[in-house]
Amino acid sequence: MKYCRTGLSRDTITLMLVSLSVILIRCGDEDTSPTNSTNPGDTIAADTLLTVSPLSIDSVTGFVPLGNLNPSGHVFPTDHCYMYLPTDPGAYRSHVVTLYCPGNLRLTEINAFEHVGANITDYRIGFELQSGVTLEFSHASSLEQSVFGDVTGFAGFTLLQEYTTGGETYRMWRKPADTVLSAGTILGTAGGNPRQGALDIGVYDTRVTHATAAAAGTWTNSNYLHAVCPLEYYAPGAVKESLYAIMQRDTVHGDNYPCGWIAQDVAGTAQGIWFNPDSPRPYPEDPHLALVWHNQEAARQVISMGTSVHALPAGTYKFTPVTDGALNRRFDQIEPDGQVHGYHLMDHHDLLLKTAIVQMTDATTLRFDALVGHISDSSLWIFTDSAMTFTR
């Protein structure tokens, strides 16, 4: 088929050495590591800087940086961060937590997402910090009536579309707004819905465009290449420091993006986002593929697989990359030279699963397959009839 890390264990020391080597290489390669000499938040007017945490810091169990992966709905590095909520052991739902307006902001839009199968609704709230700079909260579980009015029955909303992703069908509704809210205003709640254990936070700044996209034209109608770290738009002080303190990302010397990064394409190499040519691009993400750095374990790379390769279930498969040989090679070192490369895969439980094989047939085409077991002999890395072809 065709689809375009004195008292440490030996194992710990070994991992540290491997991680250090990867880090040093990444810091020395400007093409594969993000650089950010200026903070775009520094140019935001002082009265529009964020000053309040959207959720009480004490109620947050973790802050996940940009670039998270959760196929099949999130095959690509996510353009938003996650504030995780406490969940009791064995519970199906997280705690319900009050949601606050993080600054003096203009409310511009509310979207309701009706989960057709699960019979629940969650909300996305849109704000403007200033012209060209917007903020979104997603997965609010309820909206404060004194701010938003009565949203039951989608009164005042317009149905925009019905779509399917991640195994669920959604109806997306929209209601425009134009109201200035003060920092600390109660917006509603987050948490309490099944399988929604986090508040999503995204900031998009049209003055910032990530120029590394190998298929830049694909994102013309999307904010993806304008996504920035929300914490960069917080005023200096205790709130910003507290939010960075709960950031769940390995500390890496020289890491210019402690809040993670999304635009990881390296043109002419395997690193980055790949598309199934027989499916719409870029969304929904389900049929596509990403070969990228892990957003929390900075020394690891990840195969983020959607639904197009039947030999490998949708999910994330991580490994520690090396800089020589054909096994577990860094994605940015795979070029269209005819070489087949293999990857011994682990899922998020660190279970060893399969061997993925990849080959770039030209600068914009990549073949992908998955073989049963861990195979180190490259002569056995042979594409099967289930191999898929992805493009840029």
C-alpha cells in the first residue's frame, strides 16, 4: 500500500553519558536545535502581560511543555502546553478546578466541542493580548454564566463543522465575543470530564513564524507556525517563576527552549512531520507521522505514529539516538542516500516492541515499515507489503 542520564548505578551512569553526548551534539547543530535570542513576550505592552495563573498552582500536578505527542489525535508536536489536574487513584475523572482569566484581556470567542459519542461538551476560550497575539484555553469543563451567559443548548452559537479524530466524533460550535476581562476573573472550571485531565494553554503570535517547516505552505491557514510558549508572556515575578518551577522537562544545559518546541523539520532529512499523501493535510493529524525530539525527555527521540501503518499501532515510540551506524540513528542524519535505517522501539511504558525501518527515497519522500521483534541485522530490514510512503 502507498501512503504519501560516587553512588549512581552503572545503568544510570551509562544513560547520563549517552544523554550528554546527544545534548552536546544538539547544542552544536543549529539546524536541529531551536534558538531564541529574544523573548517575544518582551514586546507586549506592560498592561497586557499575563499576571495570574489560570489554575491555582497548588491544584496543578504538572506543566507539560510544547511539543507533546498523543496519537492519533496529536501526531504532531502540540502547539500548546498542558496544566495537569489531580486525579484520585483509579478515578476516571480529574478534580474540578476553578479557571481564572490570566490577565487584563479581551475575550474574543468561545467554541463549544460537543462529543457525540461520549455525550459531553467542553469549551475553548479565545482572548486577544494585543493585535496579532492571541491566547486560547481548551478543555474548560464549564463556563461562568455571569461572563459567558447561558451556554446550554448552544444558544447564540453557530455550528461550524462535524469531524472525527482520535476515535471520537465532534461537533464544533462558535460564539463571538467582545468583552474586556480583568485579571483574576473567574471564567468557569477545568477538569471533571472523562479523559480530560488537563487544561490546554496556547499562545499564538503572528510576529513570530517558525521558518523550519519543510512544507511551509501546508500551514498557511493554521496558527501552528506562530505558536509560542505561554510563559514567555507572563510578567516577571513569582507567578511566572512558579509556573516554570512545575515544568516537566529534563534540564538540559544550553536548552534555548525550556518550554519545549514544535517546529522540528530539517529539510532533506527524516526529521520532522510527514504526511500521508492520500489524506488531507495538515488536519486531522490521525493519518500522518512525526519523527521528532521528545518534549520532556530531552535526550530521546520519538516516532509518533498515526493510523496509516497497520504493522505499528498508533502511539509514541521513543529511543535514545546515536550519531553513527544504521540502528537508532538521529533523524536529522538520515538523508536520501538509499540507506535503510532501523529503530528498536519502546512505547511510553518502556516496553520493547518492534523494529521500525525507514528509508528516504528522495528529499521529500520517506518509506516506513515495522517488523516483529528487535532486529539488529540490517540485511533483514526488508520492506514488506504493508510498508507505507509518506511525503512533504
